[in-house]
Amino acid sequence: MATIDEIRNIRLKKLKAIEAAGNLAYPVFSKRTQTIGEVLDNFSKIKKTIVLAGRLMSLRGHGGLVFGNIQDATGKIQAMFKKDKLGDKEFQFFADNFDVGDFVELKGSLIKTRTKEKTLLADNCRMLAKSLLPLPEKWHGLQDIEERFRKRYLDLIFNKEVKERFLIRSEIIKELRNILEQEGFLEVETPILQPIYGGASARPFKTHLNAQNLDLYLRISPELYLKRLLVAGFEKVYEIGKCFRNEGIDKAHNPDFTMLEFYWAYANHEDLMKFTEKIISSLLKKLFGKTQIEYKNKKLNFKSPLPRIDYEALFKKYTGKEMPKNSNFETIDEIFKKEIRPKIEQPIFVINYPGSAFPLAKPLDSNPTKSASFQFIAAGMEIVKAYSELNNPILQKQKFQDQEKIFKAGFEEAQRMDEDYIEALEYGMPPAAGWGLGIDRLVMLLTNSHSAREIILFPTMKSK
């Protein structure tokens, strides 16, 4: 069996042969008249000569007759190459220089074979892009699963179910936009490079702007800039975009990930629980026609209303102990993340987190030791975090100062003092509620994928 290098050298010779014959191996223009999907859908109605373009996925035959499959993004169709149709010279040129993996343009007419297979009978074939490396023959069963993620372009060619996940991902994001637009939210863009990172508890990535000799951070959240827009008079704003956290990588975490955050003036966290139910219900009905899905061989029911369970009560239920008093939230939350959250399968709202949990959340009017907050959890994953936004600049500054103390004590994920944001609050921000959705985790849930790497096109990978 030939090695990869030997195959590449053979294909390089074919490339030179194509060019020596006066043909372009990588032309600018294609004369495609229809997609393969359009041809398959309208096969009986198409009587004229057509031109298709796509990748050769197979070649088989001998003598004066060769069959192959050509594939584009919309489908696959059989192609027939006959010596008496192409002519001796062109047929031999095709046989000598075209390989599986090449992008080609085929001109011809539609026929059905004796086995009734829809087929393009080619009377002309032209190279659009000569492939120099062979497509792997058994990509679907690769033992080195990480190779699938490193070479996602090959994974998508051969694995229909992988491609389907990313088509669903696109549909999810499109539908989220539709829902928010219908509710009157305005899509905006805020800085990814920020002089002070904020809006979440996380370690940032740091960079440097040479032009201004300025240290900057990749955002860990768009929150503080979106809330500045509430100060400016916008009442419903949202952003879908990448955020970056310099943290560990596991099944639910990637260093760069996609967030949807929205902020809604004059709303509160209870309004957002109802809206969350509406969003999830609309998504599921749009995608699956029902509010029940399967994840890891278990049925999850998202029918409203979903249970609302107090954080402290949940802690006691699963640990059998009262929540430690006077402990910092980080210690308590580690217990919650390791011992409690993985056991939560059915979707619920965990409400009333401790006041120290979210430095940007408003305290509950009825109990200031708790925050007006919730997390939406399903299948052991945090999907949504939301709260009534703290708009008291004096209290917000105090909370930032408390965060600075624990940062200096060694907690690297603490939030930092943002004086400019405090100044913005002093001009007045209306009561509001904010909502953050991890799109990657939602896609995992709705596609029954068990790792974020399965639903991120190009996940972060170690160098081989």
C-alpha cells in the first residue's frame, strides 16, 4: 500500500499533467447551473443539459465505463463517464488525472440507470480543485477520536450526524434571535477587548495593545457594557458572541465559547423564569414538535411550569446538612458543583442563591442575605444564569471592594473594581433583569451530545 507521501507525489504529477495540457487545476469560475439537491428534487422535470459541481466521493469501473458519486452541500448524485460519450482523449485524460477528493464540474444530461438510480451522464468534465491528499477511507471509525476534532473538515465530510448537529446549532441560534426580535430586543455589539474584565467570576486572557501601550483582556462576559446601554436609555438589548475564560477544559468547558446575554429594563428575575420557559418551549416545539427530549438515554421533560427550588433547600436535600454559615460562597459552590448539580437531571430553576454568589445581582427585598437570582439546570449542567440587576451604585461599589479583597487573598476568579461602570450607575440605571445562556451547553442538550467538543466546530486542542 502506498504511503501518504507517495500518493501526494503521484497527485502532484497529475496536477502538472493537467496544467501541461493547457487546463487550469484551480480556476476562478465555475459554471454550475444547479445544486445537486435541486436536481434530485426536480429530476423528472429537467430535460436540458445541466452543469453540476462538487467533490468526487467515489470512482468505480473499468474499460470504457466509470461510475462515480459527486457531492455538494445539498446532496449526492451518481455520475456516469462513458468513453463513447466523452471521447477517447477526454475519457483517458479523466481516468489518468482525476481522483476521489477532487472538486470537479460535470456537464451532461440526466438519466436513470437500469437499477432506476438517478444519474448524470457526463459529456464534459473539468477540474475545479485538484486534491493532493487522499480522503481517509474509514474516517467514521477512527480510534483516535481527537483526530476528528483536529480535522473537523474531514469529520464533516464523512459523518452525516456530525454535520446535522451543526445545522441544528445554526437553527437554535436563528430561533433564539427570532424570539428576542419578536419580543422587541435590539441586537448590539460590545467590546471583546476590555481594559477591565467583568460580568462573571473567571480568570481572563490578557493581551497588549502596542499602539497605546495598553494592557487589555479578552472579555469573560459582555454584561457590564450591555448594562451601560440600559443607562443610555435602551430597554431591551441582547448580544450573541464569543467570550473567553482562561480555565480548565472538560466536557462542558472550552476556553472560548458562545454566550447569549440580554438585559431587560423594568423586568425582574421572576419575569425571566417565565420568559426562560417560553424560550425553551418555543425552541423545542420548533425543532422537535414537543417539549420532551432524550439526553443520555433519559427523558427530560421541559413542560411549563418548571420546578423552582431554593438553593439552600437543595443543598440540604442532597448533602443532608445545613449550608455552612459564614463560609465564602466559593467553598459552598464547589460542593454544589461536585455533589449536587450532577444529580439534577430533570430541568429546574435553582433560585435564591446566597447574596455573595453574584456580586452584580440585587438582594431579595424579603431577605437581603439572598440574591434575586436563579440558574436553570438540566442534565447536570448550568444552562442559564440570571438575576435582577443591582443598580444601587453605592452597594455595587461595596461589592466590588469585597471582591478585590478576596482577589488579593488569592482567589484569581474574583471580579474586579470597575470605576467607570460605577460612574455609569451613578447617572442612574433603571431596575432591570439580565439573562445569560451558554449556547454550547444548550446545543449539547438539544442534540444529545455529551461533550462540548462535539458541538463546537473547532474546539481548542493541544498541539499533536
